[in-house]
Amino acid sequence: MNVKNMLLESRGERDRIDQAVTAVEQLAQGRKRGPGRPAGSLTVSRQVRESRPATDGHPGKQAAQ
């Protein structure tokens, strides 16, 4: 095995170790939120919807009660 091949393999291994260390560091920091709705967003939308008067589906018109 020549020195160039040893260097290439060592650099590849170093990159894999760096990726593993980064993954463990992220796990240690706790779960980060990914894409999607923020926590509690459904509760807020329910509160807004419940505070508005009922409509018949046409904006600006109030439903007959």
C-alpha cells in the first residue's frame, strides 16, 4: 500500500468520524424541531375560530341563527 492510498483512506475515515461526532453533539443538545407546524399552533387557530361569529361560508355575511 503506498502513501497516497493511506492518506486517502485516512481522510475518508476522518470525515466519517467528524460526521459521527457532529451527530452525537446534536443528540446531546436535544431534538431540534424540523419543518412543520409549530407546537401549539392548532390551539391558537381553535381559539381564533371560536372567537369569531359563525358565517354561512360567504365572507362578510353572518349566518342566520
